[in-house]
Amino acid sequence: MRVGFLSLGVCLPKRIMANDEWSRYVDTSDEWIRERTGIERRRIAGPEEGTATLAEGAARAALDDASLQAADLEEIILATDTPEVYSPDTAAIVQHGLGCREIPTYDLAGSGCAGFLQGVDIACSRVRTGRRNVLVIGVEVISRIMSWQDRNTCVLFGDAAAAAIVGPVNGAGEVLAVVAGTEGGKAGILGKEIGGTRRPFGPEHVASGEYNRLIMNGREVYKEAVTRMTAAAREVLDRAGKRVEDVTLFVPHQANLRILHSVAEHLQLPLERVYINVQDYGNTGSASVPLALWEARAKGRVRPGDLVLLTAFGAGFHWAAALIQY
Ligand SMILES: CC(C)(COP(=O)(O)OP(=O)(O)OC[C@H]1O[C@@H](n2cnc3c(N)ncnc32)[C@H](O)[C@@H]1OP(=O)(O)O)[C@@H](O)C(=O)NCCC(=O)NCCS
């Protein structure tokens, strides 16, 4: 059976925040952010927008794109590090919001920026065992849970939701191969600790300003990102019996322009074949890969017959890659 993407959908917060605005909150500049990250602006969720509403918006767009109804969905996998509420998971809230049947739903919580592709990996195997129309959503509203006083992290991220429906396909959109992996020994280089059972949230964390701090060893993350995304890309190509030269478009996780350039260089992929939109959205976590793929398709960068390589890395340390034949 051929399994692949039946459709894509995106939902973006209305508010666009340019780099300059960050200098109101922290000691930074547009120049620093552009030079070190390539980011120029990002979306920030407003009071009416949240993880569940953005996820639902992306899901509805993906349903429209596939000419399907909510009742046609058979499972929902939602990847996020910024859930609507602590418990239950956001997928349950989205299921109700969409008006689905009582289908199974679950979050890949804390899956970081690799969460969407991990979800695609699971969805493909679920479709192979009989499910149809599995909705996979990547969504983050990180602006609401991060510190706006920590310049090391706050300038990097943006809010967004993007979704795909995975199901049986007749050729176009087929997932030829997908790979995923985790190195849990690197869990400490990127994440958010306060609020878990190891360090339950308390008033002392508000006093110390730690309560919303993201832990990030930027240089270590950078090195791991380049190594792991390059290796995952090579592995998925090998598994599908394809070569780098066969790839028409490379759509990596949009974390940082320098990381993207470095991965492309390691793979010896010319930049004309790399899709880049980090300048407009920043790092949108698990929404990043499906958002970039959706935008590339909307701009006519994905045509019938194209071989599209997706890869991502994130907190965990998780990585994943998928190869799509359009
Ligand atoms: C975070 C990152 C952009 C920093 O770039 P870098 O070139 O490694 O910068 P450095 O770590 O050398 O820091 C340089 C200086 O800039 C400062 N700095 C950090 N953020 C800043 C900001 N927003 N504005 C101005 N200065 C900043 C640092 O404090 C440091 O100052 P110091 O030398 O006085 O201590 C880069 O390491 C990176 O992109 N890492 C990966 C992060 C990532 O992708 N995370 C998400 C993964 S899903």
C-alpha cells in the first residue's frame, strides 16, 4: 500500500513582530538577530489565539485541502511542547473543536521540533495497519510560556500551527521512507524544567525568574542540529534507494539560517534547492517543517514528480527525516 500526504494546512497568528520590537524587552538588536539567526520577523499569538485554536485552524485548512470532513478523520496525532492545558492533551480538545467522531487522539508532548515528523512516522504505520485519514498537527505558542527577558532564547521563536492528513495515496505525496531517532543522553541541552515532577512549580521560581526559562546550550544545540539533520537526511535517502542529486527540494526544520546553510553544505545540496522561510517565522518548533512545506507548495516550488526531503531535530534530543514523492 502507498501511504503519504493527502493534504496540508496552516494557521498563523495575525500579529507580526519584527526584530526591532525585541529591543523593548531585552538588550538586543535587529542586526544581531539577523546576523546570528537569519530571522527578521515572527508571528505572535494574540489573546484570541491559542494552541488549540491554531491547531484547529490548521486542521480545518488540511481538511479543506483534501476535500474531507472532520467526520472522515480516524485518528489525531498532535505534536507540541506548548499544550493548551497541562492535562488532558491538546489533541482531545482539538478533536471536540473540530466535531470529529470519538476517534483516538494523542499528543506527542515534549517532542520538540522533530515532533511533526515523528507523528508522520507513526501515522504512516497506522495507515499501513488499516487506518485512513490520520491527522498530524505540529503547533506551538511558545511566546506565551517563554521568558521575554531572556535574550538567549526569546528572539529565536515564533508561534504557528500546520497540519497534514496522512492516508493511502495514488502516487502523489507518497512518503517513500521515514526515519526517526532519539539520543536521550542529550535531554539536558534544550528544554524547560520547572513545572515537572523533578522541580514542581513553586513561588520561589517566580521570585527567581526561573519559572518560564528555557534551558538552551546554543552552541551544543547548533552542533547537534547540523550533525543529526545531515545524518537523518542521508539515512532516509539510503532507505529509499535515492541519492542527494535526486532531491528536488530540501525542506529542513527552520531553526536558524546558519544551521540550514551548514546542513545543505554537508549534504552538498545547492541553496537553490533548499526552502527557507526562517526569516518570516523564526523557529516555530513542531510547526516548522509542515509550514515550510505548505508554503513551498503554495509558491509553486513543489511540482508533480518532485522528490522532497524533510528533516528536523529538536529537544530530546530527537531527530527525524522523511522523503516525499510528489
Ligand atoms: C543561539 C545562537 C543564535 C547564538 O549564536 P552564537 O553565534 O553561538 O552566539 P554566542 O553563543 O557566541 O553568543 C555571543 C554573545 O551574544 C550574546 N547574545 C545572546 N543572545 C543575544 C541577543 N538576542 N542579542 C544580543 N546578544 C545576544 C550572548 O550573551 C553572548 O554574549 P557574551 O559573549 O558577552 O557572553 C546559536 O548558538 C544557535 O542558533 N544555536 C541553536 C539554537 C537553536 O536552534 N535552538 C532551538 C533548537 S530547536
